[in-house]
Amino acid sequence: MRTRSTFEDQLESVPRVTHSFEGLAQSARDTFASRRFWRIQWLVAALVVLHYLFDYLNNRGTIPFSGFFVDAVLVVPAVLASTEFGSVGSLATSLGGSVLLLSVEIFEVHTSHEVEAEWTILLVVVLTALLVGLRDDRLRSQRALFDLATASGEVAVWEYDAERNLMRRSRNHDALYGLTWQNPWRLETFLEATHPDDRVFAAAVIERSLAPSGPDEYDYDFRVVWPDSTVHWLWVHGRVMRRDAAGRGTVVRGIDTVVTRRKEAELANHRLRMLYAALSECNQAVIYANDEMDLFERIVEATVRVGTAQMAWVGVFDHPERPARPVASAGADAVEFLAERRSIQSEANLSAWPASEAATSGEIVIRNLAGDDDDELSRVGAAHGWRVVAALPISRRGGVVATLSLYSSEENFFNESLRPLFDEMVKDLSFALDLFEDRRLHQRSELALARSEERFRGVVEQSVVGIYLARNGRFELGNARAASMLGFDSVASMIGAREDTIPVSSDQQLGADASYFIESEYEKVVTVARQDGAVSHLWILSIPIAEHGSQAQLGIIDDVTAIVERDILEATHFREISSLLHATVSMATSISEQRDPYTAGHQSRVAEIAARIGLAMDLDADQIEGLRVAGQLHDIGKISIPAEILTRPGRLSDMERRLIQLHPQSGYDILCDIPFPWPVAEVALQHHERIDGSGYPQGLKGSEILLEARIVAVADVMEAMSSHRPYRASLGPEVAIAEIESGAGSLYDADVAAHCVRLARSGQLLP
């Protein structure tokens, strides 16, 4: 079911010409409800009284008026005045007046001829009133339809009398200007309601049309400012209907039509076109710009050129809490505005400025500018004629580094409907900055790589060591030094040759198995036989690398002939010195044992036990060798003790025992001046110290005792209790093991004792 429109509802209220009973009844109710109608009825009654007076005077001959003329003069104007209320009003007025007049005529007892004449006149009056009322019904209906049409279509008609400076207009005319009905309406009234920016133009158009030989018709769009400060658009079409003898227009008729929605749509389309043009220019700038500054210059120039903004500038943020530093600008008054901005910037007002707000929030900021704004920067912008600003944050690597500020003189030119396009522009500019950053990093990397390659090439070519690159067993690159050391005539003859074609000598100097002395998986020393018969020793470091997607070997070669020959000589000397040292130690041990035949072999056995314990404790070979020497010499201090005390089979006296306890110090005094590579003298001094401090001669505890001394101490106890002595027979290994186990951690080092016990029980300790 179709619903009724608002226009249809309004149409129902329009008066219609109808002779139906319901139509007449409704018209009668409306007419009789009007106070103005009843004022007219009082006027009719007053006229009837006057009629009676004139008729009385006429009968007496005082006033020479006929009764018929008096009826017409007095009754007809009242009837015509009532036609404003249509046929019903006219009929009611004429009938009412007729009844009163007839009553007067009958009261005065006129002749039948006069009464008939009166009835005839009154009948004519009633019929005339009814016809006039019917015509007025049509006019009022047409006027109501016209008013309804103009009001519904937001169209107003007017007529301007230039000579009287007065405008007649339709009832809805003033509403188009946001005003209630007011009189009079003059040219000044129209201009005051016109927007200040359009006022001069509108006045010029009107003056030009009224001027002699001016155009008869004109039309234009203009803005009006309503009392609530809102702006609305009207389209006016005027036509000069009459001119005076001089040709100057005197009467102009026209219509005003509300076109706010159309203008808003046009403005929105204009904004979109401008912004799409700016977006296109932005994309072009991203493609062709050389760097950030070039991009910013292109963007501000493009946005002003295509009309997106009257002024644009880009500011870079050197620090988040500092104002943006202008780096590019374009448009009218850009330089002056930025200079004024710089003069008023302070820490207090930065956060309120559009550029800083956009940088801080990371969001697009759109703000209208007004001369009475609290923000001083907004007042400065408004003073330059700009009405709105849009600040767009530009990011690099996710952080805002700059803003693009666009200023327009058209109020509300930038609004929320443009935010998606602004977002697209922000993404394009931020993408460009990321692209420039990638390009800058890439160029920096390429430059660094080129410099590195140049330095590497210089190092390789001028290096005193040989450098080569090999793949699949063949040389691909190399310097002259490498070619020379490997026995090639030149680098060219080296390239492409196989690594296994290097002439290797069969000389046995470096090891038992000939030419290769392997230091590690990638490191080796090679003995190369030169063509002239000379032998050179080369140190080669070959490192696997990934190069161009495949495995290769980067090799470094150094001639270590002098070092190898020196090492060979030093090794020979070391062997000779080591042999001499061991011979000297053996001689000293023999001298010591000759004074105490009962302990013959004791020091050698202690040395062997200590070495086996050190091996079980994962000591290095050098430490184990030191244990052997220290074990063989740990009791050398006993040569200072009289032989009869050492060989006495009975129990020793306290004095003799104290004398024997001096042998560690005596041993230290003998050995301390000999430059052993191991702490031999210290072991001789400490081998009778105990973990709990109960030992002698210094009463040392725990870690104060050398590890070698702790090992020799356990080995000494193990060997002494397992061997025969002049004062007792051997106690056996089990007693020695029990002693060491019971003293572990108190007398003896727990770790050393544990290894000693394990070795003894497994039969690996004693022969």
C-alpha cells in the first residue's frame, strides 16, 4: 500500500473550488471562525444604519439621493470586502445585509413598487457577490498551490522595484535566507544576508543588469549566511522586465532556488578530483623523485598546482619534542606564514599545532581556522585567508618523521569524507620514504662492499702472505705471493691447476710419515720441493666458505721455513737438555739412595705412582713430567741427616725424629736455586703437609698445598707402607689403602686419594 507523501498532505490543505455540501460546510466553518469576517459584518450593520439615515433624509428631500444609489454605494463595498473569504463569505455578507435592509424597508412601510425595486437591487448585489466570491475562490486556490509549489521546491519568486528600492516576494522567500517574514525587503537587506566573500560580486551583477544597455537576464550561485552562522547556497535567476527612458532597469523579476545540496555535491566532487589529482601527482613523485627532499618539493608544488591546496609545506622532525623544521613549501604567502610560525613557536604551544599533533598521534588532523581561535597559529593562518588545514603524518620504518600540511581558503574543503584518500596519500609517501631508506642502505652497503673489496684486493695483491681461492680441487684466484710459494711461474699458470699437483718433498724432517704435518682439520704444514732443489716449509690454512651458491676453500699460505727449521733445532736442543736433566736427576737420586740403602728405589717408585695418579686425573703431559721429577727428588733433603739415624732399626728418639722432619726444608734449600720448569723445590718442601694443617714443616692447609705436593704426599704414603723399612716389615697394600681412605679429606686430598685407591685396587698402581 502506497504511503502518502508530505506534499500530498500539504495539498489537502489547499482551498478548492467546490459546490458540494461538505465543501460549503467546511468553507462556512472557516469563514465564521475568522474574526476579520465578523468585523466586516459589523461594518455591514453600520452601513445599514447609514442606509436608513440616508433613506430617511432622502424621503424628506434633504439629500437628493435615490434609494437605489444609496443601496449600491453602501452595501456593495462591504460585499466586495468580504470576497477575501470566497463565495461563502460574500454570500453571507450580502444575505445578512439584505435581511437588514428589507427589515428596514418593511418597518418604514414603503410602497410595493419600492419594495420590489429594493428586492431587485439586493438580488443583483447577492448574485454579484456570489460571482466575485467564486472568482476569488479560484485565485486563492491558485495562490495557495503556487505558495505550496515554491515552498516544496525550495523556490521563491520576487520582484524588485529599483526606483523605490523595494522588493515584493513570495511568502517563503525570507525563509531561504534563514529569516522570518519581515518588511520591507530592500537591496541592502539582500546584500547583508549574502556571504561576505560573494557580496561584492552579487552587487556588481545587479548593478550591471540595471545599467543602460546591460543584460536583461542574469543568473549565478551565491552563498547566504543564516543568523545561526551556517552557510547555504542559492541560485538566482533575474530578468529585467521594465526600463526607463534612459534604458536603466526599473523592475526586475526573478526566482531564488536552494542549491545547497547540489553545491555540496559539486564541492565534494571538486575536492575528490583535486585530491585524486594530488594522489596521482604523489604517485608520480614517488616514481621519479631522487631522494626525500626532491619528493617533498614535488609533493608541495603538485598539490598547489592541481588546486588541492592554496598553500602546502612539509616539516621534518629532528626530535619528537621539537617543532617541525620546514624543508619544502609552495603556494601564496608560504614564506611569510612559515616565518610568522617560527617567530611564535614555543614549547608550550607545540602540541596544539596541527603538524605536531599529527606527528604525536600518528593520525591525520583536519582543523578549521578562525580569526578568533584560541590557537595563535590558527589566527595567523586565518589572517592569510585560509579556512581549513589538513596535516598528514609521514612515516619511515613505522615512525613519524615528517608532516605534509595542506591549507585551503574554502571553508570545510577538507573534511572527514576525504580521510580515506588522505590515508592513501600517507601510505604512498611513507612507502616512498621506506624505499629511499632501503635505497640509501643498499647504496651504503654497496659502497662499503666496494671499499671492502678494494681494500681486500689491495691486501691480497700486496700481502706478504699467499692467498688463494679454490673450488672442486682447482685454483680459481690467487696472488703472486701464493703462486711463487707454491712453485708456479705466475698467477696465470696457477689458475686452473689442481691443488694435488703441488710438488711435495719426501723429506722426513717434519714427522715420521713424510711430507704432511697435520696441525688441525683446516691447518697444515707442507714441505715443498722447489725446482732449484731447495726445500721450503709452508703453513696453509684452508677455510671452507660459501661463495656464489657453492662450496669453496679460502686459503692463506705463509712461508714458515725459518720457523720450522728453528723448531727442529729447538726440539733437538730440548731433547738433549731433557736427557741431561733426567740424567742429573737420576744421579741425584742415586746419591741420596746410597746413603739409605733400605729406601733404595723409594723415590723412583713414588715418582711412578705420582705420575700414574696424575694421568688418571687428566693432567697434561708437562705436569705429569714435573710429577716424575718431583717424585724422584722429594726426599733429597735426607742427605743432610746422619746415615746412622736413617739406617737405625729401632725406634727413634724425639730429637732424632725432629732431625728427620727437617729433611723437607733441606731438600727445598738444595733444589730452590735450580731453574726447573716445574715446582720441584716446593714439592720437596710440602710433601709432608696435610690437608687439616697437621703436617710439617709449615702446617699448611687445603689449597695452600700445591696439587703436585698433595699427589706426591699420597704416593709417598702408599709406597712407604707397602715397602719394608729398617724398623718394620712391609704392612702391605691393603693397609696402605685403608690408611689413605681413612685420611681422605682430612689428611690427604680427597680427589687424589680416590684416584689412588681406585688405581691400587685395580692393580694399576704398584708393580
